[in-house]
Amino acid sequence: MSSSKRPSRKAPEKTGRDGQPPPLRRPSGRPPAAARLTIKPGRPRTAWADHAPPPRQLPGGSRRLSEVQLEEDEVLLEGFDALLNGVKVRITAVLERTCVYQGAEGERRLATKSELWVEADKLPIRRRGIG
């Protein structure tokens, strides 16, 4: 039998001993339990930036961008210069194996990290935050 053809069942009404509905609860005059909880003061919290280790220095010198080793928690940021076939270009985005650079006419182009030469100690590297 489908649910639309079943006779509807109403929830039984609650009644007291004498057949009357139960009395309504009176407010106790106290706030709810969650409002009565107290928060105990603890140590003052500091920003995570205060606990970040100092930036790691990369060895200097010119090398391919694909040869630059980053730690697991480091991210290479955009906005640095590199050499592509002897021509200085501005990197505007860093992807996993490629980078987006600004071409001579102002158009965006793609280059692999192995084609780009950079000064490793001048790269903008940031550590990932927690969370």
C-alpha cells in the first residue's frame, strides 16, 4: 500500500491522570545551563606569526627555477624577475610545473620552470600558515 493511501496516524495527545492536558512548565527563574557556564581566564593568546620560524636562506647564484628546492611548508609567490632565453621577464603567476609571465607586448604567456633562470636568494618565498 502506498504511503498516500495509508490512513493517517495522529500522535496520541498527552493527557494527565484526570484526562486534562499536562500543566505548562514554569520558568525556573534561572538562565539556561549554557548561560551559567564560566570561561576561566588562561594564558594570553598570541598570534601564530609570532611563532613562525625565521625565513630559510637559499644559497645564492643563478639557476633554473625547476632546480630550486622548497620545503614542504613553503610557497613560491609571484612577482619576481627571471631570464627566459636571455630576456628578462616578470613572473605573474607560479603553477606546479609552469609559470605565467608578462610578454614584451604585455600579453600573458606560459613557460616551464626549466626554461626560467632566477637568482635563488632573491625569490619571494612564504611559509604556509596553520589551518
